[in-house]
Amino acid sequence: MPTNLRLSDADITLDDVGSGTPILMLHGFPATRLLWHDVVPRLVEHGFRTIVPDLVGYGASMARDRARVDMASQARWMWQLVDALGVEQTVIVAHDVGSAAAQLMVASSPDRVRGLVVLDGVYAAEWAMDAVESIRAWAPSDAHRLYPVLARRLGKSELMRQMLEAYAGEAGGLRLIQAARDLDPNQTAQIGESLRTSRVPALVLWGRDDRYLGVESVARPLADLLGARLILLPGGHFTPFDCPRDVSTAVREFAQALT
């Protein structure tokens, strides 16, 4: 059963499953915690505690008082979440723009991050914003029309369509429009040196066929910055859906090597 956690300006829904070394798993845009559906059981089976929230403003997690849901705010909320769960140090696994929140967490509190795994994520100010521009420009009066378009474009699997249903209807569409408009690549544009000197062990996983964030333009520079090994996986951008066994094996082996 999901856990609901009330913070000062947000309500977070999460799955907290398993025991052992904690792994905080962050999705990106336009995803929810369902992104990790086929990865979590494999990690739990091998003795890990998986903490899997919907980012605030995504899925079932809600901001209050019209708070922005940018990735700097997500990083702050995720540290509050970790604190509320009594976790002192965690491995962070993050996909897409969720990796911006993860990188900001590393930059602010590297001593609390046991290790970082980035899947098809962001590097500096490269967030593939062209891919979300149509949603940023979407008229709020037509918010109810957004989900059917997303389902046609991205719903190649039943699990993907199920995940996107979080943004069905007017309310769901409005939340996704806000989430898109609150994305701000400037938030990670200048943190490279902090990441480089953090000495947090890192791993970069990337779909060979990622059509949003390229291997040569984003993955390799990011791996170099983090001093991380780069592993190419047989999938596109949504590697946790495309190749969950490969993702879980790579994350498990990386996390086991940290202990």
C-alpha cells in the first residue's frame, strides 16, 4: 500500500518497500513512480529498501499554496522526505529530469548520498526542453485534451499508458502543464564543479536509442563529469520500462559494491 506523507507545503505519495540499504528512486517527466514498477521487485528481492515517491506535482503527490514544482524544489522536498523516514544516507537512482533533482541533492549534501545512478538524465543545461515545449505552450483551457495526445505519442505499452493516466482529464492536464512550465535548466547549469568534487560514487545508464538525450551529447559528458562508468542499455529513453532486468541488475551490482 502507498504511504502518504504530509510536508509543510506538499503531500507526497510513495511506496516504501523492502529492507536493507535504502535506494531513493526518482522519476522524470511526464512520469510517475510507476516508472519503477518492474525494477523495484528485483531490488527488494536482493535485500534493498526502495523508497519510490511521486515527485510533487506529478502522479498522486500534490503541492500546496501554488508552490512551484521545479527540480530545485523537488530536491528540497526529497531531503525532507528522507528525513521524515529517518534515513541518514541513501543511494539515489534517478531518470530524466528527476536526475536534476538528484544532482542538486548531491551538490547540496554529498555526505548523505552513498551513490548516484543516472538513467537517461540531464547534463548541465541540456534537459531536452524542445521535447516538452508543446506541453509548456499548451492552452490550459484545452488541458483535458492533453492525455489522449500523450497516450498516442508515448503509450507503446500498457504500463506506459497506465502511468500516463495520472494526467487524464482537466485536472491532470493542468498539473502536467504546470510541471512542464516549471522545468528550469538553469538550475543545474552551474553545478558541475560541485558534482565533480563531491566524490560521490556514480553510474550512468543510457538507452542506446534514446531520441531525446543523446549518448554523445549528454551521456558521455555527464559520465565524465561524475567520474562514472557509462553503460549503454538495449532501449530508448524510458529504460526502466524497456529493459527493467538490465536496469535492476546494473543498479543492484553498483549498490552492492558500495557496501
